[in-house]
Amino acid sequence: MKSIIIVFILFFQLSFSQHDDIADYEIYSLILTEQLKFGQSDKTDSIVLVEINSVKMKTIDWWQFERDSTLIARIAEEPELKITIESISQNIESQDQINTILFNFENIHFKIITDKEQSILIDEMNKKNKQSFIIRFSKVNYNGNFAAITYSYYCGGRCAGEDMIIYEKIDNKWVLLTQINLWIA
């Protein structure tokens, strides 16, 4: 009886932990396909994902959201939405591990590198005019039907930036609520 209970507890824990991973990877996939437009053609796209060795926290100031007039109009109708957005845009942590097996792409190839390897790759890209697309994801913050994430990208020289995206789950699908550019080169 004890072994059945232990197996049930382990299965129960795995089921719920994978659910979080699945939701995270749904959001990562939306960023890759809808925001960055990868996997849109028959050719295979190559992406370098960076795993962060140290936890870095980021907080987004409210004034950065005020540029989105559609969001501000919605907040005027739903004042509690501002509290939700403020809560999920605080203390955003760097994503430390990416499991590419959870991505379901046939025409995107992933390479995982560390922070240190990223610095070396960027130096090579700049010296040799080599083309690569490097992406870093934050962990996803959730509050009810809302999720916030930041991602940064580097594609050489003056091709780099960082955005925060907030999604809302509507009819069991993640829908873009707002996208805030944090910086761009």
C-alpha cells in the first residue's frame, strides 16, 4: 500500500510540474513563431538559446506600459487589470534551463549554450561578420489567466533588443495582450 501511495504522489507531482512546463513552452513557442517569425518557411531555422548560470531579477516600471493606448483603455474599464499586470511584471527571473524536447518544431534547430559561451559567440560574430540568432528567455510569471515574460535577442552588430510580453488566456489559448520594447540596438 505504501508503494502505491508513493507512486501516486510522484505521478501527481510530475503531472503538475509538467503542466507548468507545458504552459511555459506554449508561450516560448508563441514568441518564436509569432513575434520572431521562426519556423514560418520550409527551410530550417537555427536558433541559439542561452541558459543563464545566475539568477537575474528584472522589474518593469509601470510607465513603460503607458505607451500602449489599447491596454490603457482596457484598464480604464477593468481597473483590477493594472494590479494584475503590475504583479506579474515584478521580479522576473532569468530562465536557467531550456528543454528543447518540449518544443514541437520540425523546421527549427536549437543549440543550447551557456552565458560564457554566449560571450565567445558574440565576439566571433562581431569579428567574422558571422550570422547567428541568440535568444534568452525569462521564466514566465503567471497570475490567473495572465502571463508575463521577457526575452532578449542578439543577431549581430546593431541587431539586438529586449521585449516584455503579456499574454492573456482566452478560450484556452494564449493571446497577446501587450508587448513592450525595453531596449533595441
